[in-house]
Amino acid sequence: MDIINATGQKEQFSTEKFCKSLERAGAPKDLSLRVCEQVEGELRPGMSTNDIVEKTMGYLAKENPGIATSYNLKKGVLELGPAGFLFEHYIAAILHAYGFQTKLNQMLKGRCVSHEIDIVAHRGNDHFLLEAKYHNNPGIKTDVTVAMYAYARLLDIVPEEKKTEHKYARHAMWLLTNAKFTTSATRYGACMGIKMTGWNYPKRRGENLADMIKEKMLFPVTALPSVNIFAREQFARRNILLALSLRAYSEKDIVQQFGIDARQAGRIAEEVKMLSGMETFFRPNTNRA
């Protein structure tokens, strides 16, 4: 049966691929098979992948809200927009968890012009100028022109940076996106030494954005099934971007401090609790960045 993917193209629905996506989200085999059967039984020709995700979320939220949050990760990151401001702060929080010191929206002098850099990240002698490319449409890809522009900025900035540094540092451009890269973009990045991080790129375990989030349990609050636009805005005002940061708040706290009604607050607290219980599933054997 043909469905419509994120790019608007028809593709054959794959039961195996769908079931594996549930298992990657932490669903045990029996739950994965049960939800697969339920969703597959409701499929209709021309149904979109977003429709399928919504149906799947409905079943998972009833069975296990923690697994529902994990399955909802990509959509949760998409909902950090629309302007990308929250996305940059979220990426800075991820980098901090991996040992980086970060500064956001820095104006750096180049030999020719000044440049506003989304995130400047330091860890030891490694200094990265990070370009955070947020897309709220999952079908959009980051292309080679973005990579070329990012590298040109690096070439202009590094000579000026070296003039003020008191010790050796390795400088590199880091292009990070919540979407995919075109083939020409990854080819150019590899050729020019740009660090490229996309949703599922690189394929090596622990190096793409999805793995970096899961391995340190850095799920955004927007991945929680019961967090709507109002709740997201209330949490953002308190700089709460990570779902597990809400472990510090009781159900009563969520009601009193964020103005969220008791029923919704109870669901959010339960989702956070069940997500916390999944830490051993995603915990890696080694730490990577």
C-alpha cells in the first residue's frame, strides 16, 4: 500500500520498517507487534506518515507514555520552532551535556566582515563555530550551498581568532540540523573537514543528532505527549527545554508554577516518570560527541 512520506512523495508502506521504529523507541517486542497490527489495520491508501505517527502516538500514550515520548522525539524537535530560537538553546543544552562550553549568538570579527554565529562551542583545544539549521518541515534537506557558506565564514573568522588566542586551538565549522543533508552537502563537508551532524547522519552509532539525544536522555519537553503549545511556552519562560528537567517538579508544582491544569499536569508528571525509567535502554557503553 502506498503512503505519502515527509517529502510529499508516494512510497510503499513497510511493516518491518515501521515495527523496527517502535523497537528503537524502546517498545518491547510484544507491544511493538500489537501496535503494528493495530495501526496497519487502519491504513488507507494515500495516508501520510504524519497521520501514521498520530495514530501510533495514540496507542503508545495509552500503553506506555515513556515509550510514546521516545517515539515522538523527531516531531518534538520539530515543534521547538517556528523561528529556531528554542532549537539553538536546545542544541546548546545538548552540547553542554557532552562537555562543551557554549555561547549563543556571538558576533565574531572576520578579516573581511563580521559574522553572527549561532553557537560558539569549546571543549579543550577544540573550538567549533556551529551553524544550527532548524527546519520545521521534515521533508526539507540542508543542501551544499549552506555547507559552502558555513565554510567560507570559517575561513574569514579563524585568522582573526588566532590573533587573540593565548594557546593553540583547533578550529572547525560544525553544521548541525534536525533534518537530513543532501548527498552533495555531505560530500563537500567531508572534503572540507566540516563536522556534519544531521538527524540520522553520520550513520555511526552515537554521532548523529537522534543518537546524541537518546544516549544522554536529552528529550525535549515538546516530545512529551501531553505538552501542548501553552505548556511549551510556560516551560520555555523558565528555560526548561529538557523533559527530564521536569523531574524536579511535582504534579502540584506544575500546576502552581506553570499555570497548567491539574489533569494535564498529572499526565505530564506521569510521562516524565515513565521516560526516566527508560534510561538503561538508551544508556551507551561509551560516551561520544
